[in-house]
Amino acid sequence: MHSAIISAIAGFFCSFWRVFKESTLYRTFDRIYSAFSNSWQKSVIVERIKNFGNADLEKNSLLYKIIHLPFLIMEKTGKVAGKKISSAYEGSFILKSVFAFLDNALSLNTKFYGLIILSAALSRQIFAFSFSVKLAVISAISVVMLLVDFNVTDFFKESMTVRLITSIVGFKNVSWDFYNKDNIKKPIAFVLAILIGVLCGVLSQKSIILGIIPFFGLVGAVLVLKYPIAGIFFSVFSAPFIPTMVLAALIVYTSLCFCFFSLKEENFKWKIDGVGTGLGFFLIFMLISSMFSFNAKKSILVWGMYLIFVGHFFIITNAVKTREQLYSIIKVFVIAGFFVSIYGIAQYLFGWNTANAWIDEEMFENATMRAYSTMENPNVLGEYLLLVIPLSIFLVLSTSFKTLEKWFFMGTAAASALCMVLTQSRGCWIGLFVTAVIFVTFYNGRLWGLLPFAILALPFVLPQAMIDRFMSVGNLEDSSTSYRVFIWLGTLSMLRDFWIGGIGMGEGAFRSVYPFYSYNSIIAPHSHNLYLQLLTEGGICALIIFLITIVIYLKKMSGTFSDRGKRSRDGIVALASISAVSGFLVQSMFDYTFYNYRMMSMFFMIIAFSCCICNIKEGNAIENN
């Protein structure tokens, strides 16, 4: 299955590493690294980090009890009414009907789909009051599908192509028995198929996309209702592609389905750790600030978006039960990043919808394009890739050279890194450098011996325009840099009057106050710095709580990395998460990274993924690679 080219590449890297390990340079660097490593492990800083926080103290604290109260109410409700809710759920005729519809859809039954297509085609012809040859052909094909009556999903079990694709992306043991065969061909499923088909046909007169929404909407809604974890997979994959409000609706629906699931489980226990407690209080302080905002109506709406995307943390950390689920979700996140990166690279190469709106044309005459892919802004794309690249490296390191999966994720990491370069986002480049420093230092600091070779190779790899752009970091002659500096100065001037309680959340409150303090008459929607923005919106308490939550998170992941070992999957993913979050927070010094709600959502997804490691019981563990 492996080609001679792949074997030759693998052999070259293995041979190079063996030669390098035997060199004097490597041995010298190894001694230096060991000395620093031993000193670091015995340092006061490490001891303070290890002793920071305590799980038992967290659960006994008043803060924990306040944040846990709504979850405790759901637990008590489940104990009292869980059996009744579960009985009503299992006995509901409506749910049985839509579950039968779902199982027919998942089985890809040709008779079922033929009935939907035929109903849609006929209804469109009838309501259009005209005859269409195209619709007549579609109707004829659907009749053939009715006669064939075959479950296409069963074919995937034996398909070599499907097995090769799933093996490449790391899903080797996919089970195709994910639908209830007893529900196939139930009359109620076919009745619903006809109704949905008619609705699709009517709506398709406006647009094809509108016409397919009822079918996919119903399948998705029922699937998430039955398996709330599916909603997490959907949101993780679709976050960089779909509009913000669609993502928010998906997360809200998934959260409601999971809360319902917890109510019908009599003994369900919500897990709220120190990170969750911190995030809960962060939301409370931001709500208080928004209620007294200079534009309370808009601030409350912005807080609602924070509640949805930050609150998703609690759903993920409680819905993910096994390491298999967790690592599958991470793979889906990285695969989505691969598609985003490929589109960004193609966009840059072929000039698709690109513009030089984000470039100082006077200072960078040769830099005419910046990739932004599906993220609408090159800086936002760079922030997204700061989260994707470390997890791609984790998947590379946690798989064997003998598998196609490793080579696929190596390609994903390379595509993401190249796309990061093409964003030409200097803040994100600095963030990526910090990410690399943290990851390499703690995973294998001896790799820094390759740094001189990398530095020498850069001028031959990177175009001069990109080298010039990186070297311009801090140059106030660049309009982008000077623009930010003036906004920071204006924001600091404003904070002299509002640092205690803030001005309220969102662009509306900021625009109501900032113009009175602005420098050079620069109008801005936000402060272009996450920390200044949190201080501006929620006051000093909100910023301190956010920073304490991040410290608790980093301490938690550092403990996981130390306990599980840097050669285990848990250890590597903890280190990758620390690196990703740290790089993102460095970039946040140069931009308000939560301004894009999709970006904020994905940041807290990463926080949740890594916290899941600590919540998953050892009995559910998968063997480390």
C-alpha cells in the first residue's frame, strides 16, 4: 500500500536523524539541554505551578457551588423525574417516527430516497404549473431507485476505496452499523419521506439550497437529539465554514439536546472543574458590566453570544466520555483546518477574491495579496491556524510511520503552516514562534540543534516580500502598526476613567465612549487587543478572572503533561493544547481575537478538548501509541 516514494522519504529523514544524533553538535546541545532541563524541574516556578490550585478545595469553595448551582438543579431534576422523562422519551410516537426517518436516511436506502426525490420533483412540477424535461428525467430515475430498494451504507463495509479514505484520515475502525435495521421500510418513515419531499419541491422553486434544507435539517436535528455528541462533531467541523449565527444556532440546539439527555439519565453527574468555574464567573462579571453598559441593549446581545460560545465548553467536557471520542473530534477539527488551508493556498495562488486591503501599499509594494480563506480576514485565518497547527503536529507524533494516517496529517500540518505564511499576519507569525518554542522545548529540546540549519534555509525558502514584512514588526511607519498604537493609546486614556467596572460589552458601547478619547481622530470598533478589550468591557475584575482561569488551565494541562508523560497521546495533546493556547494569547496582544465569534468559539473548543483528558476515566482509555 505504501509507495516507493513515501518509503524513500521516510528513509531519508530516519537516516538524517541517526547521523545528526551521532554528531558533536548534537552531543554538545544535549548536555546544555539536560542542564537547563534539570534546573527548570527543580526551580521555584515549577514548584509554584504544581501547588497552584487544588481539586478538593475547588469543589468545597463557595465560587464552585455558585457556578455548579444550575447544573445541580438539573441533576436533582433528573433524580426525581429521570425515569418518567426517559419513559416518555422511549414511548413517544413522534420520536419513534422521526427516528425511523433518521435510520432510513442513514442507511441510504434507495427506495426511501427515491420516494423523497419523486415527491419533490412532482410537487415542483405541479406548483410550477409547467412541464420540465429535466424534472421528468429526475422522476424516472427516482422510480428506478424505488424498484432497486438497496441500503447503500451496507456497500461501504466492503468498499476498498472507502476503507482507504477512512484509513488515511485516521478512522480505521468505522462501524457502519449505526442505524437500526428494524426501522428500515417502516410505513411512517415513508409517509414522512413523502411530506418532506413535497416541502423540498415547493421550496426548491426559490432556490435549490432552500429546497434541500428541510431534509438535511430534519436529519441533522433528529440525529443530534438522539446522539448529542453528533452536534459537537458538526459544530467542530463546520465552525470555520458556516455563518456565525448558524453556528450559534447549532451549538444552542446541541446544548439543549444534551441538557435533555442529562435530565432523562437518573444518575447523570455534571463535571465542573476549576476552568469551568472560572469561565462561569467570567460570564457573570461580563453580564453585570453589560447590564450597566453605555449601550445596554447591544451589550446584552453580545453577552448572549459569549454565553453560547463559552458555555459550549461545559457541553463538550460533559458529553465526551471516551478517548476514542475525544481523538476523533480532534481529528475532525484538524481535517476542517486542512480544507481551510488548501482553499487559502489556492486563493493566494490563483487570486480568488483576494484584495490588498490589509497591506500598506507604500511600504510593501511587492506584497499584493494575503490569504484569508473562509475566515474573511487574514489575521483571523492566522489565529485559527495557530490552533490547528499544534493539533496537527500532535496527530503526526501520535501515529506510526507505517500508516498512511501519519503522512496525511504531515501534509495537513505542512498545508496549515504554508497557509499561515500566506496570511502575512505578523502577529500570528510571532504567536506561531511562541507555539513552536513551547512545544519543541518541552517535547524534545534537543531539536533546537536544528535551529541554525532552519535559519540558514529561510532566505532560500521565503520570498523577500515576506521577509521584509516580518522585519517590519514594530515599525511605526507601517500604517497597520501605527493604527494599532494610536488605538491602544486612546483606549488607555479611556481606561483612566472606566478601569473599575468597564463600559459594557460590544461595539455599540465602545463606539459610544471611545471617540471622546481617540488619538488622531481614529475611529475603531474595538481596541485591537484582547486584554485591553476585556478590561474596557468588563473592568479589572473581568480581566483578572479571565487571566486566573487561563493560569488554572495551563497548570491543569502542565500537570497532565507531567503525569501522563511526553510520549503518551494524552501528554502530547496536553502539550499541543498549551502551545496552541499560548500562541493564540500572544497574538491576542495585537488583535481583539474574540471580535470574530467563530474564532472565540474555536478557542474555547480547544480549551474544552484538553480539559476532557482529565475528565475521562482510565477505564475508557485507549492504548497509547
